[in-house]
Amino acid sequence: MTVTGCPRPSRAWIRASRLSGMLALGLVAMTMVAPRFSAIPYSRPAALVTFAVLVLATWLLLRRRALVSDRLARRLAFPVGLLCTAIAGFVGYASYYVNTWDPKLIQNVATRAPSEVTALQVAYLSRYPNNDLLLALARQAHRLAEALGVDYGTAFLAFQVVFFALALVATHRLCTLVSDHATALAAMVLVTVLVGLSPWMAVPYTDVASMWTPVWGIYCVVRALRAGTRLTTGAWALAAGAILAIGVDLKTTPLVVIVAAAVSFLAAALGQRDRRRWVACAAQAGCLAAGVALGMMVSGPAVARWARTPATTPGVTASVWQYVADGIRVQVGPNHNRVYGGYDRPTNSATFGKPTALQDSISKRMISAQLERRGPLGTLWFEANKLDFTWGDGMLWAYGEGIDLSRRPVHHGRPFEMVQSWNSPVGHLFGARVALTQGLWWLVLALAAVGWLRARVTAESLLLLLTLVGVAAFTLLFQGRSRYLLTFVPVLAVAALWWTADVRARMAAGWKPAAAGGRAARRAAARGRHRRRPWLDG
């Protein structure tokens, strides 16, 4: 049985998109005017000059058609993706250093038999059982390292490269679906610059490993929204749920994509008088939930077999309220900077090893004390600072955990030292690299904001918006820092670039770039410039 195509968003959703764009531009301005410096301070004048140059370059590029034709972009997709993946792997190998926080603990557990795990390591695994999938990957990396005669970091990097490649493929496919092939190439390059060239490629943890799940999940949801039959829409929603379940096993934050997808299915039904639309949307939401359940049921036994987790202490899992307590306190960072709502040692010391119910009680007392001390206005000011601190860090908290900032790369040689000169804290070009990255990060945030403010509003753009708003809400409510945004960089890249193909087409035809609907857009749709659906008045 066929179902109708994805309906036009209502005017309420269009207004929500415009408001979100204005707020996002305000956030970008706030991080420029009053930055809350993260683990690595940067030269603000250099970052602002970089941002201004990039804005000018973007404007000039938008005034002409794509640098490559759509046909050529199709042919370049595979070689460009392969080159980006190879570059990310090389940068990860050259930048590798011995970590000083959770990745190192997981590595130590992975190199031991379950009976040899120490009491402290058992206590850690009991508190954070969500690391079981990471431990399974770590044990396989250890086996691979022994088989190939390489170190653990190199073996885990092989997994990182595969996950990075999966994220690039999903970025390209999603961007092709909502824009064109030339924009998809640009999105892959942007993800490579922000993540593939980042020190995070050298860190054997969940951030890069989980990066492919949100973007693949969103791709499947978009396919479900566009599917022509109930069978195909249900299959895509089921696949989205299964992929996102794996993402949640690796890292909690992909949970926001599940919520965003459910809201998108609901939004597709709102305002529709056709009963079949409501039935189809309910079926999509049901298939999404079934996919999540199926993913957890299938992955659970496999993870247990590969992780070989030692016997843990039941009932002492970290409390949700403990993460809220972390997220409302101020800490001191690696450069003696203020950290807003990060990992909090006093909170963890007070709750570590205690029953979860007692953790709840302790955490709620600490939350109440902070709220009473600050008051409503003080709490709002803290959350504004936390938003600035989290979203204003283009390096995404690189070298910010533990004492990683003091660590040095382990691989030596001229080609590796060339990378280390701009990707290691001891490199003579590192300061310039941080400032350039910060300017690019501002540009990406600004492009996404302009897209929500001025571009056409579609179900796909709303799904991207809901996902990133969900991430922002998650990091405001719970423990957070800019590292938590790394998992969503591909989603942010698509949100920043998808609408630029429409602008290029209009500007090449001599139209004004700010039109978000109306007569010119309707004429463009009639001429076939928009292959999928017309612009919406907003």
C-alpha cells in the first residue's frame, strides 16, 4: 500500500526554525564577544580574522555555481572519501599519545583476563556499565595488536578509521539526499577538517567510534519520511532504531536522535486530516521503537561475549542525578580555566561505590545547594556561560581530559613530526592551528544558523534542527563539554551546507539570496530547479 509523501511543515514549525536560527546566531556572537575559553586558549584576533576571511570566501563561492558539476562530483565521491579517510588515519597515527583517563583504564582492562582485573577497575566498570561495548572493541584491538605485532593504539586506530569512513559515507549520502553531490563533497571535506585532522583521531575512546551512528540514523529516518510504501518506510524506521541503539550503547548522546526522529514522525502527522497519514506516522514511530529494542537485543549477547566483562557489583551504577549535579557545578580545567558543568571530582567522590538510590539523594542535595546559592538569575547566567563554554570550542575539548595536555606523541620521524608541529601542544604551529580551527568552527555554526533562519523549511531540516537542539539541551542539563559535540559533527556539517546548493542556483540566475519563499521560489520550482519539493513560505 502506498502512503503520501512527506508533508509540508506547518507554519508553527517554520517559525520555530526561524527563531532557532536567530538564537543560534546570537550564540555565535556570544562566543565571539565573550568567549569562555576551553582546554586550549586561542588568539581571538587571529580567530576573528580567520572567520571574516572564510565568510568572504563563502560569499564569493555562493555567487557562482558549484566548483564541480554534479556529474563530476558523483565520480569524485569515492576517491575524495578514500583520500579523506587515509588522511585521518595518518593524522591519528602521527598524533597518537598515551592517554591519562578512561581510555587508558579500558586499555588496561582489555589486556588482562577477567580474573586478573583489579578491584578499582571492577568498581569503575560497575559504575559505568555503558562502557561494555567499548571494552569489547578494546579486547578486539588487543587481539589485533598481538596478531600484527603492533601497539594497542595503532590497532584501535584501525577501528577508528573504519568508523570515520562510515561517518563520511553517511554524511555524503545524507547530503546528497537533501542537497546535491557537490555539496556532499564539501560536507565530507568539512568533517575531515574538523575531526579527521583532530587529535581525537588518536584517542581510543567512544567519541569517534560513535560518530557514524547519529548521521546514519538520520539518513534512515529521512528515507522513512520519503518512502512511498508502508513496507519501505517501516524498514527504514526499523534500521534507524537499530543503528541508534548501537550508538546509545557506545555513548548516551545519540539518544537525542531517537527523540528527534519520534518528534519528526509526529510533526509529519500534525495538521493532516488524512487518517492514513496518522496511521503511517504511528507505524513509523512503532518501527523506530522496535528497531531500538531489536538492536539492543542483538548487540547485548555479542557485547557480553566479546567484552568478557568481569563480575561487577550490582546496584552501584552512576545515578542520572549525579550527572545533573556534575552539570550544574564549576570545575577547574587543565589550563586553570573555569569549566562549566564538566566532570566534577567532589560529586564523584561523594557518590562513588554507593548504591544508586543513595547517589540520587546525595546528588539532589548538591543540586539544591547550588540552585539555592545562585538563585534563578544566577542559574540562568551559569547556563548561558555553559552554553558559551560548550559550543564556543572549535577544538572540541582536545587534550582537555586528565593530564593529556602534558603528554607527547610517541611516534617519531620526519613525516610524523610535520603533523605534530601543528597538532601537538608542543608544536610551533599549534597556536595558529587552534585559531584557524576556531574561525572555521564559528563559520560552521553561523552557516547552520543562517540556514534555519533564511532557507526553506523541510521535514529534513527540522530533523537536523531537532537533533542539534537536543544535543544542546543534553549538555545543558547533564555533565557536558565540547567533546560531546564531536559525535554530531557530521550532522552539523550537513546542517551547515545543505541549503547552499539552492542559494548558488538562485544567485547564478541573478536572484536575491535572501528569498526563503514566495513568488521567486515558486517560479524556480516550476522551472525544475528544485528536484524534490518547492520552497515553503516562511
